[in-house]
Amino acid sequence: MKKIICSVFALSLVLASASAQAIPGSGLVKGGATGEAKDLTGAGATFPTVLYTKWFSEYAKLTGVKVNYQSIGSGGGIKSISDQTVDFGATDGPMTDDQLKVAKGGAILHIPMALGAVVPTFNIPELGTDTLRFTGDTLAGVFLGDITKWNDAKLVADNPKLKAIDRYIVVVHRSDGSGTSNIWTSYLAAVSEKWAKTVGAANAVQWPVGLGGKGNEGVAGNVKQTPYSLGYVEEAYAVQNKLSVGLVKGKGGNFIAPSTNAVSLAAQGVALPDDLRIKLVNSDNPEAFPIVGFTWILVYQQQTDAARALAVSRLAWWCSHDGQAFNTALEYAPLPLDAIKKAEVLIKSIQINGNPALPATIAK
């Protein structure tokens, strides 16, 4: 069985690589560059950490540039870039207009890196690895505290096997400012009028019920250790921790599993704004997983250090092009081509002393 799993994983990497190499602009970062910084610091979202760990390892091998990334949550990433204590921040919840206005270094660019699903994950010992079906109504009900037991009639209606589970639901949510929470609460606000009016959507909200965990890893750990719990994490964390993942009802009435294809469909046909600050939850596509979002790196448009400007612009280009080869095998969806094209415009707009930071050999 292990050999089969390894073979499937290897095949996924090969197929993903072939797909990424078809992206115009791939292969232009061929090694290190004269005059670029040999180290970069980044901080923020835990959502893409699994992907970033792989990316930055491969990038160091290719270019010699070491990227020190601290997964402290999207709120921390926004604060770090706003305070100019890192070369780039990272978030899964776009910065607000007010946050952009107070950033110390001027205009901040949102450069998308991947698409990912935020999934409901649960621990019910009696069910083993069986999955469950959730609607927007039942998820909002649980996180509002209106549905308190696993055998509530609303949950049982879609999951008859829950009728015998007469246990209180232990709700788990993030304790830190989180883009994962932004995606989750944006979905709940889109499907529940009560949630929209009483809680809202943001990186950090006043949770009506539940216990907090720091980072995606903290929520995953709490769910894994706590029988009868229900939480939400980026899909890669559920896979890594071997947690049960629920299906979620989409607009078309189907219960959708969070496959990379179903995640990609959430962005299909969506008109993307030039600044790429957009939420993708509750897609109109009947086959799309409904709790999906971009994850971005945050970079100042006007840079002050030539060596770091060169390094961060080349890194952003490689990640948004060549790096996409690794997304699918790690449970992230690659960027759609229209998002990559708009990302290219943003990366080319990064400047040092009025000149493009990206080398002309790439920005052609």
C-alpha cells in the first residue's frame, strides 16, 4: 500500500510539473542573480505553510536565496509588513482599505500564490474515518451555538448516522488573527443572515462559542485531541493530521468534497480585480467547493533596498509560475492563468529608485 501511495504522489508531482511548465513565464528564474540579497524574511498566514515550506526549500536549491518564513497568522503578517519588519507578509484575508492606508512603506501589493479550501473537520470516535455532510445552515448553526449536539435534527437530516451520537459538539476556532478565519467567516456571512448581522467576517471576530487554537496547526491539534469536536482548517492540515473532512453543500445543491479541481472551479469565470483583492466563497459554480480563497504575499510597491527588491521580486515571479508545479500534490490548487497574468503586472510594478526591481530578462 505504501508503494502505491508513493507512486500516486510521484505521478501527481509529474503531472503538476507538466502543467506548470505550460505557464508562460516559467523557467525564467534559472539560478542566483548578481546583486540580490541571499536571505529574505517573511511572516504571516499559516494556511500556505505546507506549500511555502516546500517552495522555499526548492528555491534555495535553485538560487541560493534562503527564505525565513514565520507562520504567525495572517493578522501577524499584515502587521509585520505594515510595520516594515519583514521583506514580505502573507495573508489569506485581503487587507482592508484602512489597513492599506496606515502601512508605513506606502502602497502594498497583493500577489496571489495559490488557491486553497478551508474545510470542516471533526472527531467523532464512533464514526472512524466516515465523512459527514454539512450545509451552510448547519455550519452557521454550530458556530453560533444554536446547534449544540451531534444528534440535532438538522444535522441528522443530512447524516442519519448521527442520530445515535448524543454528544455535545466541542467547537474549535482560531484564537489569533487569521486569513483562514476570514475565509471561513466570509462563507458563514454569505450563507447565514444571522451570522452576517451578529458576527460578520474578518481575520478576527468575537466567536459566540468554542475554544481557540493558535494557527491552523493549533486548531488541527485541538480537533485531533478532542472527541466530538468540530473545527475548520486549510485542507492540507487535515490531510497531514489524518482528520476527517466534511462535504459542504454548494449552491447547486450538491455536497462537494474539497478536491483541487473543486477548489479551482471556485475561481473559474470570476472577473478578478486588478489589485486581486477578492473573496471566492459561496461560488455560483454548482461543482465548486464553496469555502475557498486565495492566499497572497504582501510586498511594498516602492522598495528601499535594491538587493532585497531584486530578491523578493524574483521570488514572487518563481512562486507564481514555476512554484505552481508543487501545489496539487500538497492539497493546494494552482493559480488560474488570468490570476497569473494579473500577478505579473503587479510584480513588474515593484520598483527601486523609480526603476523596475524585476530584471529585464524576466519582465519582457
